[in-house]
Amino acid sequence: MNVEIRFLDAIEAASHLDALVELLRDSVDSGASVGFLPPLETAEARAYWEGVVAELASPSRSLALARVDGRVAGTAQLVEADKANARHRAEVSKVLVHSSFQRRGLGAALMRALEERARERGKSTLVLDTLEGAPSERLYQSLGWIRAGVIPQYAQIADGSLRSTVLYYKLLGAVGR
């Protein structure tokens, strides 16, 4: 398996728009709790990615793309805080791995790439949230992320029920800005 992870600018991301739409639809339709409900319509997924592409013009958003043998297999985003008292912090967002590539280490590779990017950008504190009990919890814990707490009834899932989300953080150590 030939895996390549790289960070995309807006132009590169736009050139992968169809594959990104397919990845998001696959992830949501496979049960990922990433802000959408299944079945995810193509137009809604495309509108989301077009918004991300527009935000990539700003240095505060980074998009990591994982390709396996040339095929888009996963993504993850780093969103840097812009408040004066939070410039040391960033949020990990939309860690997606296509269902046909899961359990092959791509999620971990994407997370490591984001952590390295955060260090390069002078970030020392990372945060994320995930659905309580989701397989992603094991991934984050295996990478040294610390469970900070649970918010009950946070996210609606496909059957209409409300599920808890878990907040995680990771301190990368002292990095200067």
C-alpha cells in the first residue's frame, strides 16, 4: 500500500473536489458523526467542501489529504484559533477515512501529520471532539490524546437519537510563536 499524505492549498483542494465529496458522503453514510446526517446529498457535501476550499486561502486552516495508490483515501483539518488569547491553540476537525481504507493506519498517519503541522505553526494545545463510543476514541487515545469530558445529548445521529460527545486535548509541549 503506497500512502502519501500532503497538505493542500485551495487550488489543489479544488482539483480534488469530486473525490472529497465522495469521501464525505461515504464517511457520513457509514456512520461518522461529523456534522451531517445520512444520507448525505451530493449538493450538501459539495457546498461544505467549497466552503473549506475558500477558507484554505487563509493560513488558519490546513487540509491534509491521504492518498493510497493515487486514490483519495482520507482527510483531516487543523483549524487555528484566531483570538488573541488563543493563538497557541488549534482544533482538529473532520478526520475522515474512506470505509474501504479503514483500519490500515491512515487515521493515525493523518493525526500525526496534523500534530506536526501544528508544531510547525507554533501551536502547543490541540483539541477535538468525537462521538462517545466511536472507534475514533481508541485512535485518539492510542496517540496520547487525553479525554477531558463528556457533553451529553450533543449530536443527533441517523436514528434521531441524541448522543454524547467526548472532548479530547493534546499538549504538544512548549512551542514559541
